[in-house]
Amino acid sequence: MTTIDIHTHSPEEALLPQLEGILVNEFRTCQSLYTLVRQERNLLTNGDVEALNDLIEEKEILLDELGQIEENRRVTIGKIARQFPDGNQITSAVDLFTRVDPATSTRLDRLYTGIGTVINQVRELNNGNQALALHGLNHVDAVQAYLLSIFQAPLDYQPPNAVASSDSVLVYELDQRT
């Protein structure tokens, strides 16, 4: 198995520090997303709809940025994998980490594991936020239905002294026997 030493200076091997930078950026972006999701939880609990709308816009921007970072990571890993004679067997970041020098492998693996951990925390918080939002929507629907039932007259209601409506359709049964 061939390994790449991060301390050499060929143009191809300069991709490892670039990958490390991408992973650091991805980790920081995931942490920012975690912070936003925690803020979202507070806003959902407090019912601050305006601030929630603003935060959701920020969250969408951050998710787009995270998608671009992930794409850069994937492309960079592909470029590094092509440097190995058996590069087509490198199918994941973890496969790549086993082929670089131990110090670099440890740093990259820690970053990659940290990203996974933060993403799992974001996912758990997001599921809780979704439940809170759904509960809030169900509450609003129930209040709306209750208010409508109080203020809506029954369908067969006619005020006293009202003239019968001429809009009603009269149906006569006809005998079809001849």
C-alpha cells in the first residue's frame, strides 16, 4: 500500500493540506449550523415567528454553503485518490485516510469524525424542532377550528321572520310507469 507524506512539496501532494482546510471549514460550518438550530429551538418555544423566518433564511444559506463544501471535499478526495495506482479502490474519505502518513491520517480522521458528530447533533435537534413546529401548527389549527365553530352559523339556520329562499331547487318525483 502506497502512502503520501504531507510534508513533501509536489503539486499533487499539496492537495492533502487543501483537504484538511476543507474539512476544517466543513466542521466550522456544521458548528454554525448547530448554533442556528439551537436558536431555532428557542424561537419555536417562544413563538417568535418573525425571528424564525429570518433564521430559516440564514439556515438555508448555511445549508447551501455546506453543500458546496461537501462537493469540494468529494472532488478533492477524488483528485488525491487518482494519485494512487489503485485509486479506483478508494471509495470514501476513510479509505483515503488509511493511505496517508499517520500524523495526517489522525488529524483528518478526527476532523471527519467531529463533522459526523456535529451533524448527528444537528439532526437530533432538527427532529425535535420539527416536532415542536408540528405541535405549534396543530395547536393553531385546533384554535382556528374552535373559533370558526363559535362564530359560524349552522348550515340550516334561518333568522326569525326570514323569507324562504327561492334559490333552493325543488325536486319532484316523477312516476316513470306508463
